[in-house]
Amino acid sequence: MLKSTDVVNEVRLAESRIRSNIRQTILEHSRYLSQVGGANVYCKLENLQYTGSFKVRGAMNKLLSVMSEELEQGVVTASTGNHGMAVAHSVKELNTSGIVFVTENASSTKVQAIEQIGADVHYYGKDCAETEVYARRYATENQMVYVPPYNDIKVIGGQGTIGVELARQLDQIDIVFVSLGGGGLISGIAGYLKSVYPHVQIIGCSPENSQVMIQSVKAGKILDLPSLPTLSDGTAGGIEPRAITFELCRALVDEYVTVTEDEIKESLRLFIQTHHILIEGSAAVAVASYLKMREHLAGKTIVIIICGANISLETLKSIL
């Protein structure tokens, strides 16, 4: 079983490995969110990262960790969208080829973006956990490199470089709100930040319609649960059996919160209106979670991870 020290060590390695391949994203002070909660709120704008989400950090760290001759065989991944775009971008940067397996209901906007970057897209399965199992098997059978969306220490380490940047950008952090799906993002950030700020509180944020990790942690084991449709497609779906992020979430996440689809919609509209920056549903989940808890956060220094900006024009139009 992985320990938090393993995460910290991998984050440090990832920081030196991928720094020239990623952006240090802006940490923007939010006047509006600070005022409504009486807190000191900052937004980490990973929606401005390459490919429009944090995912390129983990994908690039995984690929830069393997031998060049392995990369020549090609790369495989499974994704609902953002991770697929990140792998496609990383594959192109490293001059190799890639296949991205997506669920049958994947966002058409994100699928088109993957294809435009240059990766091949194959559809398989109705749930991301099912797609991940198939893609991993495909990679093994064809001797290709598999890049998991979250269930890999190298991927977790790459996402954790957000924590390294936060430690450079703020002297003190009390609470961090992180959207939670498979747990790679929150495991990397929490593992590293708790080594720098021992008293920092990490809040895992999920939509009510898809909260598999939260319910699994409550049950003490990984559950196979259905997910209802949600605007937070980046966090939706099941968890791979024996996922290493499960125990990391149990050990590192201090509290969990869920939000409704209406709360996600309202927070997305509110953020665009007050910050004039585009975000996607999974990012709005973290904003909505802060707003839901704001009455208990006065005087705290808070970071909200704005994890992505990839939303279709049709969805955006319906929300606005």
C-alpha cells in the first residue's frame, strides 16, 4: 500500500521531470468568493493549463518516466475527455503515436479535441471503469504503454505538482477544495501539501449524481455503483478495482461534500460572471462546494482548484 511519503517523493521527481513541459498556472485572488464567505479565497486556474485542464501534468510525467524504446511501441489510455486530450498532447510533444479509448457517451467536444490534437479515438463501454479495464488489457496485449487516468503513482505525482506551485505562491493555506472522481488529482495535491502545511484541510468535492469514491470510502471498500448524468463529466463514473487512490483518499482527504446539478449550474454561471473566465462542470463542483460550506470558513485562507475549462458550446448555452 502506498504511503503519503511515496506521493511526496514522486511529486518532487515529477516537478523536476515535467517543469519545462507544463505551465505554472495563475493563482488568482477572488474578491467575490472572499466577500461572500468572509474568507481569503484563491482560485488555482488549471483551466488555463495546456489542453484546458490539469491532466497534462500526470500524462506527461507518466510518459517521461518510461524508456524511449517503449514509447516507440505507442501509447494507450482511457478517458472521458480531459485525460485523453492530455495524453494526445503529450504523445504529440514526444513524437510518438497514441490511441484513446472513450466511453460511448463521451462529450463530443472533448472527443473532437482529442482527434484534432492527433490521437486515434476508439469507443468502448458505457462507464469509465469498464473502458479503463478494456484499454489496459489492449495495451498489454499489444505491448504498448498504458497511461491510467488516475490509478498510477506517476500520474498522481504529476498532478501533485499543483501542490508544489501552491507552496511557492502562498505562505499559508488552511483549506483546499478539490473536485473528486478517481482521486488522482486530490491524492497528489493532498500528499504533497500535507508535507508542507501539516494542518491543511483537504475537501473532496463530487456531484450527488456520481460520488463513487465518497461512498466507497464510507463503506471501507471500492464499490461498483451506477452514476447518473452530471454536468461534471470529468469526475463521473466508477473506480478501477484495487485503485491505489482509494487508500490515499482514505488517508489524506479530511472531508467530503456533494453538490446538486442545480448548484453546479449556478456556480458555473457565477464564476464566469464574476471572473470572466470559462470553466467546465467539474471545476464548478469545487466552487459549489465552497459556497455550500462558506458559513463555516470565515477568516480562513482557501484555495479552490479550478480543474478545467472544456465544456461544449451546447452545454454552456443551456446553462447560461
